[in-house]
Amino acid sequence: MSFEDRITRMETSGKITVEQAEEMRASIRSMDTPVFENARRPLPMGLIAGIGAAAVLAVFFFTTGGTAPAPDADVIQNVSEIMNQSGKVGEMSKNVTTGMSMFIILLPIVLSALGFTYLYNDLVKKEEDVMAAWSQVESNYQRRADLIPGLIDTVKAYVDHEESVLVEVTKSRANAMDAMKNVDKKLEDKDALAALENAQRSLRANVTSLFGLAENYPQLRSADNFLTLQDQFEGTENRINVARMAFNETVRDYNSATRKMPGALAASVGGFKRKAYFEADDGSENAVKPAF
């Protein structure tokens, strides 16, 4: 499901207003799709080789009886001679029976291989969807972090005695950036995702406090740069909210596929592991329109 579809669903269900939906669509249209590391993994060659070997052995045993033919064996049979000689009809019957036996033995092997390939490729696609959704979350977290230096410089130009707030924002930004490192390689780790979310929550709280300073500084509150940054932060919060929901939905689809049979077998053989979710924040229903 695309981001446009998700926004439409939220609008239809009443979770967001028409104005908020339009803001979110405009924000997402202006966002470039980031490049992320391809999550595709190689096929389990050991299993494929085993299926191939089983098929070859089945053909060998049913065509030769388990032994190689003698070098001087006559491989050409006169069909009419066989049909006219007593006892020779049984050889043709034996050949037909052998062929049918080979078909019966090989058919399940071939069907199993095809079924496994389909399930494996489906899991690969779902894992790619998870990585693509995560890249959107990561991109929007990065966008919020990139806006903070400009916000701090703007506030400094109008505020003289609020160094403690600025220091807290700077520290929380650094912590959030550190927590975001290599998370894309640890999406199975619930603790790593929780640590990232705690760091991002702290950053958002400190940024909200920084915007709150404007209430005490009328000149700052009316400054063009400050108003522009406020709009940019609100748009970024909207995108973060949508990206998080999209990530959770793709993870839910992926995890469901890895736990249901017969996909669970392909997941076990292919090494597909359960991914972690974002946990809902208290008051997350208000995250679309931050109260800066």
C-alpha cells in the first residue's frame, strides 16, 4: 500500500482532517526516496543442490535398477520382434511402469522446489518492503535533525539567557543521531528500536521546549526564519508519523508471512527473522499536528 493510500485511509477514518491530509500529501510529494542497502539475500544453495541430487538419483535408480548398464548391452530393441515373441511383452510393460514410477517420484520433488522458490521470493519482496519503509522513517528523522542547527542559530539571535535549553537540544540531537546508526541492520532487535525511539522522543520534547521560548520573546515569535522553521518542523512531524505507521504495517505483513505455514518453512530455511515494531507513544494520536 502506497503512502497516498495510507493517508486516504486515515482521512476517511477520521484520524486526520482534510487540511492535515493535504499537508501530508504535499510533504511526501516533496520528499525524495532515499537509497537503502539492498536486503536481497542469496538462495539457500545447499537445499537446491540437495533437491537436484535427489532428482538425479531417482532417475538413475529407476532407469538402471541401481547399477550401470554393461558396456556391450544392446540398447536398440525391435518393437515388432518384442511384440511377436513370447515373454517379451513384459519388457515393454516394465519400461512403461518404470517411466510412470519416475514421474510419480519426481513430480512431488519438482512441485516442492517450485513452491519453495515462490515462498522464498515472496518473503524477499516483503523484506524489501520493510527496508524501503524503514528508509522513509530514517530519512525523516534525519530531516528533523538537519533542521535543528538552523533553529538554534535563529533562537540565539533573539534570546540571550536560555543557554540551558539550547544545550539540551544539542545533546538530544547528538544522542538521536548516535542511536540511529546501523539500526537498519538491527531491525530484528526490539531493544535497539526502542532505544532509537526513546532518543527521538527526547529530541522532540526538547525541540518543543525550544519553540515554547517564543511565547516569551515576541520578536522571535514573529521572525520570518522562525515561522518558516516552525512550518518545516510541523511538516516533518507529519511525515514521521506517516512513515512510522507505514513501517509498522509492512513489518506486520512480513512477520505474518514468516509465521504462517507454509511460509514459516521457507523463512526457517532462508534465515528470515521476525522484525521489531515501533511501540505506540502516549498521545501519539496528536502527533500529526505538534503543538509548537
